[in-house]
Amino acid sequence: MWECYVFDTMTGVIDAPIDIPNLSWTLTVSSCSLTTTRDKGTGEGDASGLTVPWEALPIESQEGRNAFLAPYRRGLVLLWDGAPVVAGIIGLRTDSYLDTSFDLLSPMDFLDNRLIVTEGRFGKGYGSTTSDTIFFSGLSLRAIACEIGVMATEKKQGGYLPIDWKYLGEGGSSQRTYYGYNVGNNSAKKLLTAIANVENGPDMQFRPNVDGNRVSWTFEAGSDSDPYLGQSGVVPTLTWFKGGGTIEGIKVAHGAPTMRVYGTGSGQDEGTLCYLAQDMTLCQRNDPWPLVEAQKGSSDWGTEDLVRRHSNAVLESLKRPLVQITGRTFVNDAGNNVTPGILWPGQEVDVAIDGYPTLPDGVYKLRLMEMKGDMTDKVQLTFDPIFDPWEVW
């Protein structure tokens, strides 16, 4: 069964339980959409559609109600059978005479409000300029992400959040440079997303924990050698066959390939950094595919290597025809081992399919990319797009 508790955002200390009659929750890792210019992105864990009657609060005074659900100062954790599934920060709130409504912000979304610049350096240079070069070198990508996270939280006055940045100091071959004067482009969320989106960039996810009466998050990320998040426990299996199985309502979306990605980085006019990533294999078949081109760019890509890696990452995910499987499962059903709070997006699920109109029979090893649900035991599952099994490469 579902349980909800309100906690203090900065300390993680749980205040009291709260009875929410209905909400929708979402867990993701990276991007799970099937589009022609797909970015990987970063994981989210949030909830929406929260409407709480005033009588559901353990406080009756006006001042107490406002403090109990103060936007940004308080958070809410959602547990399934004792396992934390979503922990988010209360966003902007709208009150009515009968109730109050708000959404939850994931830690990643909240970090969009934190800017990467060294404390005490902004505007302190000659003539109110900013001389602040932030340079990370000899680290893994996820270690650099943690350095950014610490700068956005613990190294700011009033910035602490109960997040375990567990990869600090991990060695690697990556480096990044950020400039304090470019603060408008340096939100922590934007910089973390840019790291995830490079070629072989790591999956990222904030997983909630409850230890006694305290809520926290652990920053989980893939490594330089294996960008995917690790599996926790046995790989669960879902089955589909005509009239039965543990996953139902399967739909299969189809996407066409993209052969060229025109990447652009920083610079102006003829000085703009450019890179063409291409694979023309499918245009040269006996039954050829027509050429499809895409453009991807950012002024934040300040080196030839960054432009190349971002462009190649987009091409790699799109250069073959794709299919994406979605379906729903009921976590209380007998034999179902897909459990929120135990299984996380980014991990593998075996989906055994027999007799579907357009998919070959067999067991598909799929990465779970999104879980969505409400206060029932129904969970909607979205898996990572895979290359079309009918297309021989």
C-alpha cells in the first residue's frame, strides 16, 4: 500500500504522515521518447496532481498549515510497502477554501535554481566583472557531475540538500571548464544534462532513501566504461501472450532512421564549430531508405571534441529504425516481480512475447526507462527504444 510523509527539505527529517487521496507519480532515467532528435537527458522523479483536503493535515491553525506545506522548505516522500519510490520538493502551491494543490519537484528540477559560480567571486573583479574559472580535470564524468552538485549545494550558503554525491574524486580522463561570467548558462541541471548527453554519457538518477525518520537521496550514475545504471537484484521477467501474461496493453511505436546529424557549437558566422556525423548504410541498400537529416547544436559546446561527441551520440541513437515497447502491469498480481522502490528505471527487464502481430516471438532484454502510476497498484512501463528486430544491419 502507498504511504506519504512530509519532510524538511534541507535536513530530510520527517515531520508527519499526510493522507493524499490521489496523485500521479513518474520515475525516469534519461530520455525515453521516440523522436527524430532524441537527447538522452537526465532522470526525474516527481509527482503531479496533488490535491490535499485541509482536514487531511495534522495541523489546524492557519500559520501551521502554511509552515507544514511551505513551498521549497518542505518535501514529500511516497512509499510503496515501506520502500521509498518518489521523494520530491513541494513546488508552488495554490490554496482554495477546501484544499490545497501543488506539484513535487525532483532534485534535478530543483537544481535548475542553482547556478555554478564560486561563492564570493561573482561581480568582485575589476569594474564589477567576474574572474572565475572553474576547471575539473583527471576525473570521470560522474565525478565531475558530483563536483557540480557539491558546488550547487554544500558550497553555497543555505544550499545544503541531503544528497549523497558518492563519486567525488573518482579518477578518469575527462575535463570540463566553466566560467563564472557565463552564469546564465550554468544552472546545475543544465550542466548535468550536458554531461549525460555527450557520446557515452552516463545515466543519472536521484534515488530516495528513508533511514529511520530521515529522507535523503543518493546520486546514482553510470561509469565511463558502462554508462548504464547497474542492476540491483535479479532481472525481473514480464510475459505477454494472447489473453494473458503479467504485462498487458502492449503498444509498439516505430521510428524511421536518421542518417546525418549536423552538429554546431560555439562561435559566430564562419567561425562556428561544425561537425557532420553520418552513416549512409541504409541509403545504399537494394531497398534503400530515403535520406533523413537533423541538426543539433549548442553555444555551450566550446571545443571540437564536444561538438563531435554530442553529434555522434545523437547519430548513434537514431541511425537505425527503432521500435519502442510500452505496457502496463499490476504490482499486486501474483507472480509479478516488478516492484516500485525495488526496481528502478535504467535497469533491465526481460519481456517474453509470444504471438504479437508485428514482433518476432522471443525474450526481449529491455531497459526500463519510465515508470508511471497513481495511488492504485497499476504501473505504466516505458522501455528504451531498441533497433527494429526485423531490420538486418
